[in-house]
Amino acid sequence: MDMLIKNIMLAMANNKRLTDYIAAKGMKLGFARRFVAGEELDDALKVVVDANRKGILASLDHLGENVSDAKEALKAAEYYHAMLDVIRTQNIQSSISVKLTQLGLDISEATCRKYIEGVVQMAASHGQVVEIDMEDSSYTERTISIFKGLHRQFDNLRLCIQAYLYRSEKDVNDLLAIGARIRLCKGAYNEPKEVAFPSKEDVDANYKKLARRLLEARCYPAIATHDEAMIEHIRRCLKELRVDQSEFEFQMLYGVRRDLQDGLRKEGFNLRVYIPYGAQWCPYFMRRLAERPANTWFVLKNLILER
């Protein structure tokens, strides 16, 4: 049943009419704030400042994806420039997370390269880090290609790699060979069995293998997980490989397993929380629900009562 709900929620995340309807209701009702900091930058900044007070780093993401209009891509790029300025002037401890389709990858690679290079260049001048998110598998090759081009010019980048894809082990090794920094996650899209491991057991096994490889490489990886079994695996790897906990960071999502977040930080681990915000929050929110199907009934009940 959980797998059925997950697949339904992921399909719903791609239905713009539906996500627009939920977006018109959800933030007002408040249930979306479990995973989304708000619709405005000021909302997100309050969350970041609170996290920083606790010794937790942040990664700010202005939500949006699959932009098909060049003016909208330019607007998104300008927004990230403004965000970088705010991070610098307010001395906030935060990177930024960017999806390439928000910067025009669906329009053309040339458009996307122009806008992401401008964002990365500005971040580099401020001593800030840009984390490039990975989207569904149809974008993987192009995303890695653009990242590699940027990496030849800038060293303030980190790329997300998804453990559920068959190709990810090769991608990790190729990226490590050029000295790239990597964020490892499991993956949150509905992928065909031809490109991704269909079973949770296989995804977990690949995640463990890739996490160990990253720690072994001592490239300051970001290990993105809320899975306690994965966290215990990391602890064992640190001991076996004699890697200090200062040589990597855990990453977690805003609103997910706050108990784990607090516990890891109290133990002295580096921790960065991914803090999303913006009017285009619904597709992201639906993917979070797909990961936790029990929350789906709460959302549906609120939508029905509102009607």
C-alpha cells in the first residue's frame, strides 16, 4: 500500500493543475509549513537564523523547476543573485541550492549555462557555496556535463548524486577523479526500473557503498540521509577508515527528523539543513509526502474539510 501511495503522490507532483490548486490552499492551512519554510525569503531567513544559533548550517532553496520561458529563467537567476547578497550582508551561514531546470535547462543548455555561471561566479566572489540539485534521470547527463564545465573554473560547487540510479557508482568515481565535491542522497523521483534500482534493499546497499567511497576519498562529502541505519553505517565507516567527523557533513531536510538533527549536532557532527521556500512549493512538498505516505491522509483530510 505504501508503494502505491508513493507512486500516486509522485504522479500528482507532476500535475500542474493539481499542484496549483493545493498551493492555493495548503500554505494558508499551514500543513505545508512542516516541510517548507514559507513563500517569502524573509520566512526562510528566520528559519536559517534559528538553525545557525543552534550551530546548524543551512542550504537555501528558492523552489521552482521546469521553467520554459526565458524571462522566467532570468528572473530566477536574478533572485539567486539577490539571495547571495542577503546571505553575505547578514552574515548567514548558508549555501544555496539550485535546480538547473529553474535556470532554463528545458529551454537550452546554453541558456542554463549562462545563468548558472553568473550565479556561481557571484557566489565565488562572496566565498559562498552553490549546491546543484539533481532532478529526474532525464536530466542527469546534462546536469553532470554543466557541473563539470563549471568545476573547471570554480571550486565553490557541490553536485548531488542519487544512489538509486545504476549509473551513480561510475558518476561518483568520475567526479572524484576531477576533485569534485558530492552530496549523496537516495533519490526522490519515480524512475523506471531500466535506470534505477526498483527495491529499497538495493538502493540502500548502493547508498552504503557510495557513502563509504566518498568518505574514503576524503573530499568533504555531504551525506544526505534521515535513515538511522545509514547513520550507523557512517559511524562504522568513520571508525574503520579513521575519518574524523570534521571531514564531512550530514545533510537533512527542513522538517524531517528534527530529533536526529538535534542529536547529531549535539554529538559534534557538521550538519546542514536544506531549507526550501517560495510560491512554487507544491511539487517539492508532494515528493516529501511520497517519502512518508502516512502524512498523505492528513493533507487530504485538510483539503476535503476546506472544500
